[in-house]
Amino acid sequence: MRLIYHPDAETELIEAARYYENRVSTLGVQFLEEADRAVALILEAPERWRTIDGGVRSYLMHRFPYAIYYREFPDRIHLLAFKHHSRHPDYWRYRIPE
């Protein structure tokens, strides 16, 4: 199954990793490793996590205060957001593909 990152989700991932790396050496790498594990689990069984709205699902990262929002299609998974828990819940909704 193909994996597609919304450009803004990719930016969120990179910015979060930079933030953590600037706080503590190697923490940014640990964040990216956790994100990779989360994405692998999503690809393995995308229907496993709860549906939020309109077919969008949410995976809560374990070690970091982030949720990964994604939508499953027959031929791909579209990652919409790496949302920090402090952000407004709906800021990413414009990214939902038709």
C-alpha cells in the first residue's frame, strides 16, 4: 500500500523533530523513530484505530504528545497531520482529500 504525506503533515513531522533535537540531543531522532513505528503500525492495519470523522482515523503516539491523523483509501494511506495535543482540534481539516 502506498503512503502519501500531506505536505503540511511532513512539515509538522520535521519541525517537531527539530524542536525535540534542540531540547535534548538525540530526542529528535527518538521522535522520528517513534513516528516511523507508528506509521508502520498504521500501514499494517489501518482500520485498527478509531475513526474521528469522515473516514479520518487517529493514532495516538505513545511517548510523545502527538496524534497522527490519516485516511485510508483502497490503494493508499494519506497522512494528513502530525498534531500536537495542544493544537486546536480542527486546524488540519482542510487537508482531508475528496
